[in-house]
Amino acid sequence: MPEPAFPSIALGPLLPTLFVLGAAGLVLLLDLLPRRSGKEHLAAVGLAGVVGGLLATLWRWGSNGRAFHDMIVLDGLALFANVVICYAAALVILLSVDYLGRAGAESGEYYALVLFATAGMMLLAAAGDLIVVFLALELMSLSLYVLAGLFKSPLAAGEASMKYFLLGAFASSFMLYGIALVYGATGATNLERVGAAAAAQGHAPLLAIGLGLLLVGFGFKTSFVPFHMWAPDVYQGAPTSVTALIATGSKAAAFAALIRVLVVALRSAQADWTVLLWAVAVVTMTLGNVVAIAQSNLKRMLAYSSIAHAGYMLVGLVAGGAPGAGAVLFYLLAYAFTTVGTFGVITLCTRAGQEAVEVADYAGLARRHPVLAATLGLFLLSLVGIPPLAGFVGKFYLFAAAVRAGYVWLAVIGVLNSAVAAYYYLRVIVYMYMREPDASPTAWAPSFSGGLALVIALIGIVLLGVIPAPFADLAQAAVAPLLR
């Protein structure tokens, strides 16, 4: 009787993720050892793991790989998404060192959960099978659910965690049911086989329903309207460092996976989903910007802003092709630097011993802390889309791709929405530079690691704004093989 043959496992494509997972395990082990004070050594281990994952990603650049019978695909799309995710996670860890100490919430579990969430994001970006999509999504989501409620105070953190969990579980059930229907219709969960079956079957009702439910799940993770309801409460209630990770890393991973599903599994139905995404893009960016105008809480305003930015990125998906998908990847990189930097400034600002989260808290900040005010102002101007910052170039690439693809009115609506967004972003700058501080002005909590994160983010938005061409070319080259 012949011996059973076990397939060899190629670990090369998993190397970036293994660095992060290894660091997560090491953090948990080191946290068990007695130590008199501080968790800075755990932050250093976590940062080393993320940087190791980033270096492994750069080392693998240009060399595609597959593992577990094509269930994991490390191609240009996954590699570019890994860069965005690792940069965001590294900056979040830097912001967290002193932020957790001021909040009295230092714990090894925090850094381990950040790393587990990062690993889930990296796996999601490289998922070539619907089973891996679901497992990676759950690894990422469960870690973020716990992180959102990890602080014992304020009570809003627990409420945010519960809302995030309940709505996330609801979305996951939609996605899981969709995967079951897709498997029932095609007999496969591999995205390439699903795509071949979809092309052969045409408009099969069971397959269409299954893929539609998949898009509902992605809509929740990327906060498209009408699946955005969780974002404002979670952004406002969660610890600010966690909010930064949710707003950047999870969005980058979800968009990378969505691009792969649309291009590989749904290419034969592109005419149908393009019309759907056109409408969703218009509603998403319009609702996000209009509702953001009425917000007085800065984190809640940024939540609705994040919804609007998801709408901008949908413009790139509607445009299609390497220019459209490449513009989405470039925008994700620019958005990650800008958003982490914005939330980073919030982590450094306190008022009456509490985190400064109201727009009014920043009145007169430029007079007391001019460097901090200028830093926040640059990040906000990048979110508006003012040249020569990264946000302007990102929006230019998105809208230019839409115009080239014939979606002129969609680009016009995007530009008009950017003009609307300028109001609520510039309002914060007006408060900082043109309003008098009240009796208890906002103070700055000095932090070397937090300041380093802000410097890196500032360099990122200026570099992407001044010399964007190399990064845009890399983004287009990352998705071009997938679109052939």
C-alpha cells in the first residue's frame, strides 16, 4: 500500500504575515514575564514584527507566489496592500506607546491584538479563495472588536465595541451565506474557478444572489452607504489609536480584497456591478460629506469623512482598468498617512485631563502650540485635496481615471463633494487660528514616539504630493497583471 503523499507547503508567500504573527506570539509570551513598570518593550517587539513584515514584503516585491493550492496569492496587489497596512500598523504602534500610558490602559493584549488584526488584514489582501477571505476577515474583525472596547473608560468604548461586534457579526453572516450560495452554484470557492463558472453560466440567479451577499459584507468593512451605520459610533467611542487602525488598515485590506473579487470572480458581470457601484459611490460620498458638516465631535466628523473617502475610492473601481484600480491603491496609501497623522494629533491633545475630541477644543491651538496646529492643518488640507499634498494627487488620479473611462459626471460629482468637504475641514483650521481659547485651553502631551509617527506621516503626505509618479506607477504595475 503506497504511503499517503502530503502536499508541500510553500511558506515564501506567507513570510510577511509570519513575521507579524510571530511577533504577536512573542508579545503574549513576554507579557507573562514579571516586569516592574511599562510595556514599552512589548511595543518595540510589535513594531519590530510589523517592520519585519514590511521588509519581507519589499524583499518579495516583483516575485509572485501562491500557497495552499492557490488559496493565498501574493501578487502585486497583495504586496502593495501589505505596504499600506504595515505602514499604518507601525504608525499606530508608535502612537500607542505614550497614549496607553496616559489612559492607564497599558497591556500586552493591546499590542498582540493590533498584530493579529494586522495579520488578518494582510491575509485578506492576499486571499485567492472565498474561505480565506472569510477567515482573514474574521481574524481582523474579532481583534478590532476587542480593541475597540479594551479601555475600561470611557463607557463609550464598550458601547462602540458592542455595536461594532453586533453589526460586524450581521455582515459576516451575509458574507458566509453568500459564500455558501456561490459554492452551491459553482462547486468552487477559488476566485478564479468562480470567475470561470460565472462566465460560463451567465446571469445565473443563485450565483448572482451569492455574489451580491458577498458585496454586502465588503460594504460593511469599507463603510459604503447603506452599510455605514457602525462607523460614527465606533470611531467616536473607540480609543483613538484603534480608530486610526480601523480607518486605514482595515479599509486598505477590504478594498484590496474587493478589487480581487470584482476583477477575478466578477469580471464577466462588470457591466452590471459598474452601474451598481456608480450609484453607491455617489450616495456614499454625498451622504458622508453632508452629514459631516453638522458634527461637532472631531472623531465623529472624521468618521463621516471616512465614509465619503470610501465613495471617492469607489470612483476608481467604477473607472476600471489599471488606471482606476491603481488610483485606488495610490489613494489608500495617501489616505493612510493622512488619516493616521490626523488621529495622531488627537492622541497628543488633552483638555482638562481628557482627550480633546470636540472641534471647539482646538480653539486658539495655533497660539499655544503652533507646530502642532500647523501639523494638524497640513493633514486636514491633504484630506481636503489641496496641492501639493498627497490628498490632492490621489483625488486627481481617481477623477482623471473616471474621465478617461467616460464617467465625466461621476468625476464632476466627486469634485463637488470635495468642495463640500472643504467646509468642515477648514472649520477646524479656523478654530485653531482665528478663535480665542477658553478658560481651559487644550494642552499638548509630549511624546517622542508619537512625534516620530507624525513626522513620518508628514513626510509621507508631502512626498506623495510632490513626487507622486513613482508611487502611482508602482500602484498601476501592481494591479496590471490581474487585469489582463
